[in-house]
Amino acid sequence: MAACSFFFDAEPISEPAMPAQDACALCSKQLARDSDVFMYRGDTPFCSEDCRHHQMRLDARQAAKSAARRQKHFPSATTVSGRVHRESREVPVAS
């Protein structure tokens, strides 16, 4: 069963309008309806795998810089998979 073209153009009545995803988020190239769209982070469109991977690399660099800044401010914390863990140390307890 083929969907009608107006199905894709109609905006749901009770939902707020979302910005049109008609251009690549990185290079701003117009996205055609008959071409592939490469998504990243759920709702960010890219015109090609190259643009998407370039954005992923930029995000990874930014995350590494943020982690380095956190490490500089909190040297006893180590980052593991995006979570901050405090190092534990044994402390002698008097009996």
C-alpha cells in the first residue's frame, strides 16, 4: 500500500511544529526526497555518510576536550564511559 504524498507534508494537529529537515546539518546541502538521508543523534540529518562521520569526529573531539577540562578541575576523578567515578582508597580503621 503506497502512502499519499500529502501524508508527509501534513502537520499533526495537536503537535507543535518542528523545524524542517531539508538541509544537511553540516554542509547545508539541500536534501532531496528521493535521496538517502543519514541521521545522527536521532533527528539530525546529513546528506552523506562523510558529513555524518565528520560531525561524529567533531563531537568526539569536543567530548575529549570537555573530559580533559573536567580532569583538570577534578584530578581525583576518572571518566569511564561518560560517567565520573571517584577513586577509592583503603583507610585504616582503629580497633
